[in-house]
Amino acid sequence: MTSDEALEQLRYPVGRFSFGADFSPEEVSRAIEDIRALPARLSEAVAGLDDAQLDTRYRPGGWTVRQVVHHVADSHMNSQVRLRLALTEDTPPVPGYQESLWAELPDFSLPIAPSLEILHGLHLRWSALLDALSDEQLARPFQHPEAGLMTVAQLTCLYGWHSRHHVGHVTALREREGW
């Protein structure tokens, strides 16, 4: 494996997400299950880590485990806003944010427990909402600031992937470090 391939594996432990793809009902259902499972999976992935381990970067130039946990809470809260806008407005533009700058804000040095608590409540509501959506609601479009026109189904699959992606960062680091 070349160094570029190794870095790609560290950066994308579950592979890259395919923007613009059409997703089957089965893929959407799997994504909903990944969203539902994220709080437990992430909590398990970080269980027992001490501050030094939480402040370890999952890859060279990447975020620390602590930053990853706080990022997931922020990103998934943003996704909830985007979802709700898409379900209640006609092809709304959804807000973007500078995630790399958010990861440098002072609250990213806090313990991870508050972000894990946010994720537990957020994902309970999110998965219940997703379970109740009709095919027509899953097809509702919105304008994503980077990806362009997306549907609720695509957003759901993106965040199913995002859930696996960041848990993969933590679990791969733990495996490499023998934690």
C-alpha cells in the first residue's frame, strides 16, 4: 500500500461518500439504522479513553478524537436543521458552516460527555422522524451549499455514512494504538 493509499484509508475508513447518487429504499433504511445506532456506537468507541487519548489525532493533520466527537454533534445538529427545512419549505437553500473553524472554537476542548448527550437525544428524535417519512417526503429537494441540489433521501444516506465514517476514525485509531 502506498503512503497516499494509507492516508486515504486513515481519512476515509469506510470509503468516500458518493454525492449525487440515487439511493434505493434499502440503502435509505440502512442509513436510518446507522443514524439510529450512532450514539451507542460512538459512545462505545470512546468508552474508557483518557484525556491524552481523546487528544490524539486519528490521522496526521486530522482532528483529535475529542474534536471528532464534538464535530459529530455539531454536524448532526446542522443536518437536523437542513432536514426540517427540506420538509417544510420548497427547495430551500440550507445553511453551510465552516466545520474546520468550528473545530477550533474553545468549547471543543470540553469533555465529550455533553456532545454524547446531545447525540443521544438528537438521534432519538431524528430516527423517529426519518422512520415516519413517506416516499414523497424522502424525495423532497433542497439546495446544499457544497453539493448542490440534494434530496432528503440523499441527506439521510450522507449522514448514515457520516455516522459510520467518524466512528471508523475512532475505532481504527484504537486498533492501531492497541487501546
